[in-house]
Amino acid sequence: MLQFIMDQNLLLYVCGVVCALGVVSQFLLRHLYERLINETQSTGEPKGKFLRQIRQRFQNCSHLNDKVNDITSFTDRSIMDYEFLKMNLHQWQRFGQEALAVCLLCCGVGMWLLFRNGGAVSIETSYARAAVISILLIGLAYGITDNKYRRYSLKTRVMDYLQNSGAVKEYREVDFPDQALSGIQEAAAETASASAAVNIGRKIRHSVKSNPETRAQKEKRELKENLSREKAGQQEIAAAQEGVSEKEKNRTLLRQMDPKEKEQILREVLMEFLA
């Protein structure tokens, strides 16, 4: 297998393809930055998807928090969230570096295989030349595109757009859809009714507090309560005494009766109880 790779120069082909992808990725990233920068040139209604999303998210944050406290963090987050072919701008920036690493790895493996098979390893070998060419091409692509500066330029332009171009609006200035506006009006009406009910309750409590009970009325009320309690206590005592006297009377009558009459009365009472 290794001999087949060496005979067909597969590592050189892989190195060339990956190097080309690394160079293309940097020019593609440059194109993306230029397109995004062009979207920020106009101070009117944004036409591009990137700037429309930023504007919408900025207004939503303004509605929730009254304002955006950190414009820099907001801009960095917006740029980080932008994706092309499921890769964000930072990943495209690193793609060239990763491609260069793969190229050098392929060239290193090729030189090691060449040395293992007894070949001469020198700067003039094809793998050494491929490594040098990969470094030069990818480094030249990074230098020409200068994507770091383009990222800084995009960030500055987005911040300027949000702060100075009228994208920042007060909550009352934003145009809501009719459905949302009707919902807000209904919520405001409910809030007003609830506030009115609370105010009425406060007025009632205030009126009660403002007309306190006089001292004479308080003493009269307490006297009535004490008399009612005393009357109820006397009734309970009288009922208890009446029950005790009735029991003593029955015991006295039973003592005076003849034993046979007692037995007869007890039998009749027992029969009535069992019936």
C-alpha cells in the first residue's frame, strides 16, 4: 500500500488539492467581507439579509431593555453568528491555516517514506518543493486578501450604522403590525382596569381608616360582649345544677322504695331500653 502511494505520488496530489482549497478559501472570505461591507454603505432601509437581521435583533433588544448597553459586544456577536455554507467567518479564516498544516503533513510523510525506501532526502526532492510552494501560495493569499483588516472594517461600519444612521429607534417610534398594536391596546386596557380596581380598594381602606371607632362606641361594644358571655356561662351552670339535683332526687326515691318495687321498676326501665 505504501509503495503504491509512493509510485502514484498520491501525497503530492493531496498536497496540491488542499493547497488550492486553502488559497480559494481566503479569496472567498474576502468576497464575503466585501459583500457585507457593501451592505453597510447605505444609511436607509437595509437590503441585504445580514444587515436586516442585525437591525431586527437590535430593535428587539431595544424593546426589551430600553437600549443596548454594549454596542461592541452586540456587533461581535452578530458577525460571529453569520454563516456561509455552515461555516462562520472565523472558520473560513482558519481554513487556510489548516490547509497549510495538511500540506506540510503530506510532504513530511512523503519524505519519510522516501527515506525509508532508501531514497535521497534533500531540498531538491518533489516533497520539499511542494512544501515550500504551499507555504508561499497560502502565505501570499493571506497577504493579498488582508481579511483581518476587512473584519475590522466591517465591525466599525456596523457599529457606525447602529449608532449614527437612525437604526436605533425609541420603543414608541417602532411601527408595530396591526395585530400586535391591537394586542398592546388590549393589554393596556386590562392594566388600566386593574389599576382602577386597586385605587378603589385603596380609597375604601383609607375611608375606613379615616373614620375610627370612638371610645364610647368601643366601650359599649365590649360591655355587650361581656354581658353575652356572662349570660351564656350562667345558663350552662344552671343546666349543670339542674341535672345534679334531678339525679339526687331519683336516688332518694329509690332508697325509699321497697326492694321488690325497685326490682320491678328496673326491669321495666331495662325492657324499655332494650326495646
